[in-house]
Amino acid sequence: MRYYLIDEISDMDMERISLFLRDNGKISDLDKIFWINLPEEYLSEIQSGHAGCKPYVFAVELGSCMVKSEFFIRTLKDMRCSCSGYSDLRQSQFIIHFVDEMIRVLEIRT
């Protein structure tokens, strides 16, 4: 799996990140994994054409002193649909920006 990783985060800051993700994403059925919606303007042509599969999300996983954001865009409605796949350049930049902005806003030291 391809992903963007930020590590060496303090326990106190990890709690703040968890609260931020609860407010700005959707908690998954798996512990410490959050779904973040990909805005419409970042959808690929095939994703835009699959209205029934929306919304599209990427995963942010919290671990021991780390945040990992996957570069895989998926629908939560049909895991086998052809519209799910690795992010393109614009989508990858959005994912990196989302994480970096979260770190900046929360004033997390890394």
C-alpha cells in the first residue's frame, strides 16, 4: 500500500489528532481508522461518472505515535467497483495537504 506517514508524535498530540479526525471525517468500523471525503473537484473522470458510488474517501489510520494516510481512493458502497484505485497526482496532493494542514492547525510537533 502506498501512503503518507507522519511519525514521532506525542500521545497528547495523537489524542488531539483523533478528535480532529472525528470532527472532520467518518469513523470506520475498524479501530483508529477514519474515512476522509475527497471533494468533488478532485474526482477522476470515472469517479465523477459513478454517481451511485459517491462519496469517495481515503483512509487515515492512527497508530502508536503516527498518522498514516493511504493513497487509495475508494467508495464505501462497492469495494469491487472499478472506480476505486490509487490516487492520481492531484488527489495525492490533496491527501498530503489535508494531513499537513491538520498538523499545522493543531500545532503538532513532529
